[in-house]
Amino acid sequence: MDVTVQDMMEARERRFLRQQALLKEYGQTLLCFTMNIPGPEKDSPLIRAGMQLGQRLLRQGFLRLNAKPVHTEFEDAFTGCAAYYVLPLSPMDVKRMTADIEEASPMGRLFDLDVLRPNGEKVERQELGLSGRKCLLCGQDARVCARSRSHTVEQLRQETDRILRQALVLDQSETVARLACQALLYEVLVTPKPGLVDRNHNGSHRDMDVFTFSASAAALYPYFLQCAKIGAETAAQPPAEAFALLRTHGRVAEGAMLKATAGVNTHRGAIFSLGLLCASAGRLGREKWVQPDALLSLCGEMTQGLTAKDFSGLTPETARSNGQKLYLQYGVTGVRGEAEQGFPLVRDVGLPKLEAGLREGLSLNDAGCAALLAIITRNMDTNVLHRGGMDMLEGMQAVAAGMLWQAPFPSKGSIASFDAYLVSRNLSPGGSADMLAMCYLLHFLREEAP
């Protein structure tokens, strides 16, 4: 909806009166945040997404200053939204914080962050030794360009949209990549984990430990960032086209992982599964991060037909990977089949168990232990099949199911006993661990959603 000059004059008067009322009521520093948007349209989903990013950056700034707003309110208006923060801080400290945001954020030029002293006087950037705001297009003094009308409204609006879109994709992708790495680190640190590397020991492994996994997770950040960007940038294209790009980047990421771990395969399965989930999060956007079903369903859409394509024409002579050989021997489709179905073990088993544990007041560690056990009971884990065969896999599943039958959230002692059982048989449910990492990532995404 386009706004008129009269609309804007009334909006400015309304905000001025609200500022004065808040200053009178609290007598403290006041921060007023609006978006600096040229043209007659001041409110849209894109502009609101920019506003939400600005509010997240401000909350981080408040944390850095070790202060909580005394009062916060949000004004929802077609003339442009506004957020008000009353702060128990000196005006100059608040202005330095907002200036840092304006200078550091790719979207900073679009943020209008007015800091008012208790007497209503506005703190200017020049008081910090900073220059005035620059023009979006030419980098000159914004006030000079505005007075001379150096650029058309349409030019300014196009540049505004470009800045908004690029900054939002970057922020979203960086968040997804950070959370994916966090999910991998949480997964390896969950203790005890039957047969797997954890904080106690190396499980059924001799070539890796928590440090190996940590190095691998750090090396995969650029890949997860790229996956989220691919998801966002191919949102208008068929899902299969996004997946084709993901596979290319996944092969490169595998090399980065092996370099970081001196040749040890720590996260090959996670490169596939978490890469898909990162792309889904990028494609659907923050507003959908509260919907795990939507994110996982998109993983299924991206990978439709993958098993048939990858395993078509396989023979005992041509099968090279463990996954190919197990497919021929047992018909097990592994992570490919899970992905095509939208990861039902994550959606229907692991994530519900993790969230149930958290609702019971368990820690992320202890809820993760239970979620892993739940996944193990149902997962045709190709790592275990390769090491021990079908009998061992079914025996492992039965033990895990029995533990959960006896107690929905088994004790650490009982899990440690199960751990010793698997280690003595050299079994490692690594495929189940990858799905636990997906559960953590889905949980983190929900918490980061607007």
C-alpha cells in the first residue's frame, strides 16, 4: 500500500508524541528503530524481514552491553513499523552500539536508529567522530543527494530491494550454517553414545575422537553456508535442480572434510543429510523453520528417484561402495531411501523423542541420548550392517527397544552398559548419529525462527 505525504507527516507526529511520552514516563535513554525506505511503499514482507533482522542485531547489542531494555514496544503501521527501547544506559554507549550495527551490517544503511537523551535531544553520529549517512547509490552525503534529487525514487527503491534481499539471504545462510555445525558438535559431545565417539571414549573406533569430529565440523561450515544459499537462490527452480548443485558441492566438501581429519571419514553421511536440510531451510526461509515437516518434506522432493538412479544396473561386479554392496545383499536403501521419504526416522522417531525429553526437563545431552536410542530401534543402519551383518543389527535394535520399553528415558548407566556391549562387538551406529544431528539442527532452527 502506497503512503501519501500526509500519511508520513501524521506518522512522524505520532512517533514524536510517543517518544516524548516514553521519555517523560521513564526518564532514560530511548532508542527508536525504523527502516529507511525510499518511495511510497513503506511496508512489505521484505521490509518487515529487514526489520526483524535489525531487531535481532539490536538484541545482540544489548547483550554485549550487558543490559536489558526497561521497556520495549512495537508499532505496526502501513507507513512503516517502529520499535521503541527504553534503556538503562548512557546515550553515548547506545549510540556507539547502533553505529557499529550501521557500519557492520550489509543492511546498516537501511536502518534508522535514533538515540534520544532523557531530555529528548538526539545523539548525532558526528559526536562519535563519524561522518553522516551516505547515499545508497553514489556514496556521497545522503542529505546532499536528497536535496539535489540526484537519483530517481525508482533507482533508490531498486537498490534498496537489492540490499534487502542480499543481506537477508546472507544472514539466513550464515545462521543455518552455524546451526548445522553446532548440531554436529552437539551430536559428537552427547555422552554416553552406544558404540560411538563421545566425551568418554572413542567407541568402536580407533582412528577418530572428539577432536577429529570438531575439526571436521569446522571444515564443513563453508559447505553448509553454500547449501543454504543454493536453497535460497534456486527457490524458483524445481527442487531436483537444487539437489544437482548440492551434490557437486558435497563432493568438494568431502575433500575438505578428509583434509581436516587426515583422511578419516567422520561426516560423509552428514554432508549428504545435513546439506539437504540446510538447503531446505534456505529455500523455505525463516518463517518455515518452525515447521520440521515442511523442511523434511522438501528434502524428499529434492531427492525423488535418487535410489533408482544411483543403484540402477548394479551388479556384484560393479558394486564398489559399502552402500551399493548392502543394497544388493539386503535391499537396504540407506540414507538415500530415508531422504526420498522425507527422513521419517527423524520426523516421526528422533525429533519427537528429543522434544519430549526437553519438555520433561532433560538436558540437550540426556534428551539426545534417548533420541539416539529411539532412532537405533528403527534404523537399518548401514554402518552396523557392514560391520556385523543383519543378525547383529537386529540384536542391537532389540536391545535399544528393550531399554526404551523399560524406561522412556534410560539412565546413563544403562546406556553405558549398552555402549560396552556394542564396543565389544565393534559395532557403531554412525548412520543413526547423523540423524540425531538432524534432530538437533531442526530443534535449533525452530528456536532461531522469527
